[in-house]
Amino acid sequence: MAARIVRFRLANGMRWFIVRRTQAPVFSGIVMVRAGGVDERTGKTGVAHMFEHMAFKGSSRLGTKDWKRERKILKKIEKLGAELTAIENGESPDVERTAAIKKEMAALKKEASRYQVENEVWELFMRNGGKGINAYTSKDVTAFFASMPSNRLALWANVTAEMVFRPAFRDFYTERSVVAEERRTGVENSPNGALVEKLLSSAFRTGPYSWSTIGLEEDVVGLTIGDAREFHSENYTPSNMVGVIVGDVDVARAKRIVAGAFGGFPNRKRPPERKTGDVAVGGVETEFGFDAAPAVAVAWHKPTLPDPSEYTFDVILSLLCDGSSSRLKKRLVYDRRLAKEVFCSDAFPGSRLENLFLIWVEPLKGRSPKKILRIIDEEISRLTKEPVSEQDLARVRKQVSAGLMFALDANEKLAEELARFETIFGDWKLLFDYPDRVAKVTKEDVMRIAKKYLIDSNRIVVERERRR
Amino acid sequence: MRRVFAIAIVFAALLAPVSLRAASGHFDRLERGALPQVRPPKVRTVVLPNGMRCYLLADHTLPIVEMGVIVKAGSIYEPAKKVGLAALSASLMKIGGAGERSPEEFDSALDDIGASLSVSSGREMQSANLKVMSEDVRRGLGLFFDMLFKPVFDKSRLKTARKTLQEEIIREDDDPGEQASYELRKLVYGEDSPWARRPTKRSIRAVKLGDIESYHERYYRANNMILIAAGDFSYAEFISLLKEFTACAPVGEIDFPKVEPVEMELKGDERTIVRPTSQAFIRMGELTIKRHNPDKYALFLVDTILGAGGFKSRLMDEIRVKRGLAYSVYSALMPGTDYGLFVVGLDTSANQADRAIELVREQIAAMAGGHISKEELAFAKRSMISRLVFLFDKPYGVVSHMARFHFYGYPEDYWRIYRDRIVASKLSDLKRVAKQYLHPDKLDVVIVGPNPKGRARGKGR
């Protein structure tokens, strides 16, 4: 597989990968930007995701009938929107001025719409057989992707380039309301969204891991076009982006298309990235109420790649949580019948900064979280005291190799994995080396890492209790 | 780092489309050239001596094999007092041990080869799926067929299955959106309808080990299953493995219990479930056509234009794009074996609920009143047809679609019929079916959210 990957770099620094797979006359394409929640600043949380929404609103060439005229109106909207946002989020809102601005903005919106082609990005993709057209924002990255018939590669590349390089910031304030609704559904009224938010704010006192990717409520309602524009111009620069195409495409032609679509945008220098700045807090136990069945999150602070302990954490994760015979699933779900489900992650909430090893348990009704925590403690302590058997290590290796293969079986999955490893770690090869790196982990490594990191002073426990 | 916990925020949307118009500037030239024809790869169809129909597709791209079965069984066949029997049977089959192996031994054997096994239980179909490295295909098949034909149904694991199912129901109800969807189904079909009912603590407790054993014996027969497999194997070897492992599979006619037919009745009922959420979770719906109704294709086009087509569908455009009232708003047409369900869903700040419901009704009324344009039809057709190529872009998808077509009584190249009927649909057909099947004033409505009295003055932007 690795040998079939064609790599190249455009003159502006954007990295590209093409993998030819000819099972069907289609391809999947992704552009991933090293810009996510970790690149936000205090007070402007949620701006990475807000920009992602803007990308679908078109560019100076897509979504408009007359950019020169439209632009003048958009500028007025930008100015008024900033003023309105400042008033609404200020100490004592000026009711009269607010009403006047709202009225004026509504009129401008109507005027602008005369020059706009609503949803043109979507229309172009859909009219040409696009499937799975979407984007996501995580702590680490923002990604834009779609699958299309093979002979629409040029269309995909050119439209995607418009989205990421030439955004017009249309309908920003309407879209901000949409995002506010998204937040209500995903965090405010969602038991799991609420637990994620509580866990993050408990584990990190400051810094980008202390808030969830969608942003804090008070920040999201205060975002302006200027904020989104600034985030975009700082982060969406070619050398900070990776593109991948997997499918039935001619490689030479695909290279020309990509160069034509993405090559003309100049690279800019990016401000230095945040390396740390999070105040990690350990030894925390807290709980909160929600109108939902309980859940328990247990997490420990840990380093992230390139620190080699990552591979040991992968082994620990598999031992505890991979498959029905894994230690925690077996004990909590089957032997003791305490929990419905156990999930684990060793890269929570992201991979670019030092992160968390997370165990997430959904207890059965009436079962005590204390008992569950005791069993988790026992299993952690077992890791520190009892060497892992050769048989257990062999099983983990098998699970990791198989898991890698299963993760690459669709064009869009392979495209995303390649993009993820290159964007986050600057090393696409790591994707394929992964099983070998994990295979090198020894039973001594497991004991040493467990003793070093999986300790109480490093631990956060958050319990969600049912409360009406 | 392998596992990324699901916390990425996805932009949104289902599919998407509308209005056939050349793109601005230089983009229209990029749309030239006919879209590729749909050409499904050649699939090997085999019917084993025991009656098991198999769809196989060798593909050596990766050293893995994915396989599965679909079984005609499910919750519509359960006795009313034992709702949950089908789901419990499926889950106990997976976790209760198989062949010579105890549950623990079975779990370990699967994990030793890094296999991924899942089972699922629907209203009229159950399925099992296995992914395994091709070097372990023999061991994988052994475990898979042991589970299907020689399940142990360990008694202590039945307790686990019961508790887990009960917990699933509790947690589904905790999610206001899911709760609203289930409640709408109940309102449309009736609380006790096989197409709407859900397991309760009592009905789960009523399911005994003997019920599960006889359920399994009744439905898990080779001739009541379709097997699908794709991946890194040779046909001859794989087929001989299938023969070997299914040699002992039970065979015989199945006596399906009679399922009470759905009575076609439109009510226009409304139900509010008070919860202290900041949003109202709204689901509106009515009974709709059966699967083999020839009006289905025109009605799918209507649904696409109305709300199943993503961003440019009317509901999305009016409620999200133009007004910012909701993140998610959609319509979905689900024709059924019996009368199916047509549903519109949206979540919006509580104080906007009444307005949003009114907007939905207006949009449905406009469709029913025949306000559909030629451009909308052309765009919907094109987006639906041009996406068909993706039915067959993954080897396992190819066999999986074919098996499902067969299961629902279509020919195996049903996609051609679908394509031709969509293409042949005329504007007059859409207007006729929209008028006949959409009833804006007779929709049942479920709202999960704060008290309606507080709704108008509730907080929200």
C-alpha cells in the first residue's frame, strides 16, 4: 500500500498525496488544514468551527452574480454586525440602536441576496454526483471532503480551493445562529456533550483543551466576521494544508489539476503555534447533574506523539478496552454486570498537545459508580504490578494490524487517515509503521508507563448523575 | 492515537441539492463530460445445497475479508407480551458462547484474531457482520457459523443481555431527539403496533431462555438467510469453506406469524412531552406508501425537493439557510412492507418552535398544492441519478446492496429500475403524488421540550 502512494509538494508548500484505486469510477478527496480548536484564543473559542461553516458559503467567484456590487454590501454588513455584536454582548445594551441596526442589516441582507446564488457550492457538488460532502472541525484540524465520479476531479479541486482560499464570509450572522442551535443540540441538551465539556474544564484550567471544539456559549455569540477572517488568514495558508485523493484517477492528470487549482495561492508565514500553555490539573473528582442516565469519565494526563510512550498507551488501551475479552469490558460488562458499555481513547481531546487517556463508562441502572471506579483502579494497579503475558501482547498486535486494515477499506477512509497523519504529525508513513511501532512495546514498557502516568495525582474523575 | 474519540464537530447535512443553472464564471466548464455509467462488478451468486443464497465478490486490494448474513426475522414477529425477544435473541447469540466455546472462550477467540463481529436486530431483518484478516478467514468463518447455528445461549449472559437492552432503552429516552422520533412513531402507528412498539422492563423480563431458543430455531435456518462476502479470497476455496461450515445448518420452511396490518388512518394528533431542555425537539409525520407502490419514485423526488436533499431542499433553505432557526432540519420518506412513515424533524430553540412548525406546514402545503418547478425536478433527478455510481464503490457494498434488493423482493439489478423510474418521472407525476400523499393538516406532531406555555417567552435567540 505505502509503495503505491504518490506524493508531491506544490511550489507554495501545500502537500499532496494521490493513491490510485480503480475498483469503481469514483474518487474521494480531502483537504485538511492544521487549524482547529487548539489554534483559537481565549475569548474567541469556536472560531475554527465557525470558519468551517463559512467555507460552504462560497467565495468571491462562487455564489455570486456580481461580486463587485455584493462586496460593497457585505462590507456594510460586516461593520454593522461588529457593532451589533459589541452592543449585545456589552454591559447595558442600547435597545434603540440594536433595533435600528437589526433593521438595517435585514435590509442589507435582502439587497445582497439580489447578487447572491444561494448554496452554489452544494449545488455544484450535488449536480455532479457528489456524495458524503461534508467537513469537520476537531481540536487538531479542520477537514473538507467529498466523493465524486472520477471525471469530476477538476470540479472538486477547484471548488474546494475556492472554499479554503477565497471565502466570501456570506450570511455570517445567520450562520452564527445555526451554530448556536448546533451547540444547544450537541452540548447543552446532550448528556454526552455536557460530560465532555465538564471533563475538559476539569482537566485543564486554561488553554484550548479547556473548552470544547464548538466553543463556549458566550464566545460563540460574540464572534464576528472579523474574527473568522483573522482566523482564516492566519491559519489557512498552503504550507499548513494537506490534500489527498484516493480513487480511479490518472495520476499525471490529477497532479496537473491539483497544481492548477491550489498552486496559485501564495504561501504566508504562520504565527508560531502554541506548544503548551495548558494548565493541566490532576487529582480532581467532581460530579454534575443532568436529566439523563449516569456516566463516569476517568482520565489521566499523558504526553502525545512524537513521545514514544504513545505506543505503550495504545497497548494499554487495547488491553483494557479492545473487544469483549479486554480487561475492563470483560469485568465491568460481563463478569460483574455493572456497565452497559466501556469506551477508551488515548488521544483525548486531540493529539497536537499533551492530552488525556480516557475511560468512559455507562453504568447499568442502579449500579454504583464507586464500584466501577474500584474495578478500574484494580485494573490500573494490575498494569503496574503484573507483567503482561506474551499471549496478551500477541493479541494486541493482531488487533492493531487488523484494525489498521479495516480502517483503510474505503477510499474516503484511506484519504482521511493519510491526511490525518501527515497534517497532525507531519509523517504519513507513521500510518503504515504503526503496527511495527506497537509491536515493539514490551511488558516492561507497559509497567513503566502505567506507573509513571496512570496515578491518582494525575487523574480526573467526572461523574454525571441523573437529576431532573 | 489510533482511536479518535468522536468529538469532531461535523458541518452537517444529509445528502443535498436544487435549481439547474449553469455555474458562474469558469466553473461550468468543469462540469463537462457525461458522468460515468454505473457498472457493478461481476458478483458470484451461489445457492448452497441447503438453500442459503450467497453473493460473493473477490477483491484483493487489502488482505481482509468482510462477510455477513441477513435473516428474515425481527421485532414485528414478536408476541406482544414479549417485545424485545428478537433483540435479545440476536444479542445473546453474539455474547452467549457458541459451538464448544463458553462465552469467555468465544470472546477471546474473536479477539485473538483481531476480528470485528457485530449483530443487529431490526423490525423485519436481522443481520450479522464479521471483518477478519484474510489469513484468519478459516477461523473467522468457524466462529461466525458456530454463532449462527450452534449458539450456546449461556444463562448468565442472558442476564447481561437483558440488563443491556433495558439500559439502551433508558439511554435512548434520555436523548430528547431520539425520544421525539420514537414517540412520533407511536403516535402515527399506535402505541402497540408492531411497527412502533418498544421493549419495556416488563416485556424484557417476560422473555425466557426457552423463548430465545425457539425463536432462534424458528428463524435461523439456512434457507431463511442471505450470505454476503467480499474481500481477499478465491471463489472456489471460499465456496468450499461455506459448504463445509454450513453442512450442519438447519433447513426447513418457516412459519411466519401473522403481523397485524396497519390501518390507513390520518389523525393530526399532537403530543407534547415536557422536558426542561432549551430547545424543542419536533417531529411531524404521517403514514405513507408501501414499498412496492409504483408512485414511490415520484414521491422520493418530492421528498428530495422538500427536505431530504440537504442544503438546497426547501426545508433546509427556509428554516436553516435563510432564517438560522435550526442546525438540523430534514424530511424522510420511508416506504415500508406495510404502510411506511413520512417524517419531518427539526430541533430549534423553544421560543421558535411554533414558528418553525408553521414554516414546515407551509412548505408541505406548497408541495401538496403543486408548487414544484421544472428546475427543481431536473436538479433532484440529476443529483439522485448521478449518485447511483456510489452504490457499488466498495466491494462489500456491492454484495450488500444486491442481497438487500433480493430480500425486499426486487430483482438483483433493481438499481436499473430505480434509475429508469426516476428518469421517467414527470412534473405532473410529482404534483399528483404530492397532493395524494402529503397532508399538511393531518400530520401528527410530537414536541419534546419545555412547557408550551413557557415556550413563547422561553429564552433563546
